[in-house]
Amino acid sequence: MNPTRTNSRSTRSRRTEGAPAFASGGGPRRGARFGASAPARSGGRRPAAVQGEFALPKTITPALPAVEAFADLDMPAALLAALTAQGVSVPFPIQGATLPNTLAGRDALGRGRTGSGKTLAFGLALLARTAGQRAEPRQPLALVLVPTRELAQQVTDALTPYARAVRLRLATVVGGMSIGRQANMLRGGSEVVVATPGRLKDLIDRGDCRLNQVAITVLDEADQMADMGFMPQVTALLDQVRPEGQRMLFSATLDRNVDLLVRRYLVDPVVHSVDPSAGAVTTMEHHVLHVHGADKHRTTTHIAARDGRVIMFLDTKHAVDRLTQDLLNSGVRAAALHGGKSQPQRTRTLAQFKTGHVTVLVATNVAARGIHVDNLDLVVNVDPPTDHKDYLHRGGRTARAGESGSVVTLVTPQQRRDMGRLMAAAGIVPQTTQVRSGDEALTRITGAQAPSGVPVTIAAPAVERRQRSATSSRGRRSPAAAARRVSARQTSFGAVA
């Protein structure tokens, strides 16, 4: 498929920096990659951050009509066959609305709640328009920027079967993993790169990646990248891709500094909003449970002992580790997920949670985005979030893709006023109930029950234990230890031969 833009950037008029953000006479100026003509960086003078939602830009060029079936789209036959093989036939609203336009090369600004289908909305267009091309070493052709490792892995998992169908090589570039292996993938040639900003910058600084051939760039969850302080890195990376290329920005919320990205890097974008970012999902129930501080831990333990999986959110890594150990001691199969864990540990924990080997995922906000678990019907805020966006993204782990689910927040008396403000900001009217551990109401809402009291241990899979013994840290070892390592490698390799 020809990647040439349908609305040529070179012939369109450009507004100056001082012009209104979304002037009716043309799109925003697209800065050159280098030199004085590049757009101002985030570290210089810029408009003040927008604290609430910003006004969406008005599309100048009329958008193509939405489609009701993937078969109606101008996509390679191999992609359509892959969709059929995956059991996907009817596009979600955000997919049906944006794909006709993004497949034609238009920039896009899409807003939709978590689970609304954003990944395939940008992913299918990116793969279709890159299909048939071959990347040179270190020079990818398409880029997806995401804020977290977990979201990068989710995007990679979602796009892999479709990338294979059109014979595109996909590389995942994130921190916490071997930078050498990632560099080798890029040296070997990868058409599509899914990356977090920091690690991608590291690889560029090392000379292992160049973005001058990137014709399609996607920003996924751009608002979180702004919230996490990645804006200078993101703009620096966007300044390196092809200035005439296609840009797509998808997010569950559009506020704060996201408007800065829209003004600088999107040209006459097709705008589609599935629902307001503060809107509640209709298949999701919201419960605020008023608890006494002395009974909160016991209440939490009873909820964790329910039949079925649950994600529990707390504020700090220390609190997560402490609750996880308490649950294990009480007989609940729990595991911790937070930024202090290594990437292999985080990957293993998520895999065990998805398979049901672990039934309670105790997490900080690192799990609030980028984690998809089928049939997860309960999310519990053990510590209430301090921001309505965090509440919405935590809750977005359940009731995904039309499924139903509940979000429960435990609130002590001194937290009630702040929780009321947060719910108002989120546009949610929750059901409020006073509960104690053992109450029928707690069981009815959450499935809570008393734990067995028999301590449990969550062991690493046998395969991982073998690999760890074969790849232990490279410190000084005695000759006998070295011999044991060699023997372990031979045993490990023989087991998989």
C-alpha cells in the first residue's frame, strides 16, 4: 500500500507559532527535524499547561464515513484474513470511524476509554501502510511511543499476529530489559518499533537507531507521557521522524500538555471521541465502601479471598509488598506488581495472574494502564487515588470491551470529603455502603469471604528457575562455581533440545 499522504503537507499553508492553535485557515505548523525551523522544545517558552480538557481541533478536510465491517476497508488481504483468524469481524466504534481516514494517510486524534479498541484502531492502519516495505538496519519505518513497559508489551502482543501476516518485523524497546538484545533487533532491521521514550533515546544516543525513515508515528496514552514528565523526550523524538509523515495520537483522556502535541505535530487531524474522558462505562458499577480504619485490613483480606481474580491498588511499593505478604500468610494466592520489580518479575507476575495461578494482583499505579486481563470483574482501590484520572484508569482494568465489572473503593471517615470531590471530577455517582468484614453487603458487592488461613507460596515456573541458574550474575566465582554454571547451562540446553 502506498504510504504517500493524501493531503500533501508540502503544499499546504502553515500557521506561525503566534497564530491561534486551531485556525480555520489551515493546520498547525510542522517543524523541521533540525535547525531553527524546528518547533520550540518543551523546555523553552510555551503555552501554559491545560489543567482540564482542551477544545478539540476542528477538522478542515471532511472525514471519510465510518465503516461497519473490516471487509469494507482498503486493507491487504493478509490483514483481513488475520482478523478473521483472530475472530475479529466487526470494528469497535473508534476503529470504524478512524480507520478509513488513517488508511488514507490522514493524521488522527482519537479519544476513547480503556478497552475501546484503540490499539487496533492505530495498529491496523500502521501495519497496512507499512506492508510491503523493508527496513534498513537501525532505521525503522513506523514507531509507536507508549509511557510504560506494560503498555508496550500489550501493544506488541496485540499487533504481533497481524504484523506476521504481512511479514513485518516488530521490535519492542523498553527499559528494564537487555539493551543489547534490543540493539541487535534494530541492527537486524525492524519495520515497526514499539518503545518507551527513555529507552528509545538511549538506543539513538548509542547509534543503534535512527528515526529519519519513520513515516508513521503513533502516540498511545499521550496524556500519561505528559504526566510522567516525558514531554521533552517525546517532542525531541518527534522532531527526528520524517516531517511529512503521518501522526496518530490516541488516548483515554486529552488534557494538560496533550494540546501542545496536537498543535505542534498533527496536521488537519481527523478527530474522533468515543466518549468523554470523564464518562463512566455503562457496564461498570462503582461502589464506595465506608470502612472503619481498624477494620480496613480485615475487610481487604476478605475481599481478596473471594472466588475469582481481583486487582487491588495501593499508593506505595512498600504497602503493596506488605499487603501481598499478609495475603499469602492468610492463604490468598497474591503477587505484587510495582516499579521496584524487574521486568522479568513483572512479566512473570502478569502471566501468572492471567492464567489464574495468582488470583490477587496487588499493585501500584504501574498497573493502571497497559494491562488487559480477560474476564476481570473486580478492581479494588484499597488506597483511594488522589486524581480522578488515576481512578478512571485503575477502573479501566475491568468492564473492558463490553464486559461488566465493578470498581470498589475503600474509604475511611477522614477520606470521605476528598473522595466525594474526586467522584464529581470523574463524572461518577457511586453506590455508597457502610460495611464491616463479614457483612452480607460486603459479600454481595465483592464476593468477600473469610480466607483459609493456611499460608501459601507462589513459586516461579520451573522453566524460569532453570534459566536463572544458567544465567546468574557475572561476579567473581571459584573454579568449582564456574564448573557448576557450565554444567547448569548444559543441563538447561539439553532439556530444551
